Amino acid sequence: MLSSFYTTSTNLHSIVDLLILCRAGLSTIFHGFGMIILFSLVQFTTIVILNMNYESLTNDQSLYEDLFLTFPIFITINLTKPASKLSK
């Protein structure tokens, strides 16, 4: 089986396959940036709320924040898939 980047066929089906693969890669990159931004926003919001109450975040609280707030959001982000059909 040849790669989508190199094909000997003369039909346009291989170009559509290549575009779908590139779209999936681009979608993965956007999901990665979204996860990084979301994680930073959750941490920033938590620290701002705690600083307004003159408190600080302990190691256990940070662990619970990661496990019960951030981790489920990351799981739902990763369950989304790119579209299998190309459109304009």
C-alpha cells in the first residue's frame, strides 16, 4: 500500500484522501492548543478566586482540580473527531 503523498493512480480520489488526512492533522493541532489554553485558564481562574479570599492552593487541591475539573474536560475534547466528508 502506497502512502497518500505518493500514488501512481490518475484519479482524484487519492487527493481527497490526502485532504482528509491533513484536515485530521490540523484538527489534532487545534485540539492540542485548545487543551493548553483551557488548562491555563482553569489554573488562572482558580488562583484569582483563591487570591481574592486570601488563600493559597495546596498540593492536594491542585491534584483534585486536575483530576475532577480539567481531566474530564480533556476527555470530552478528545472524543470529538474531525469530519469525514469534505465540504466548502
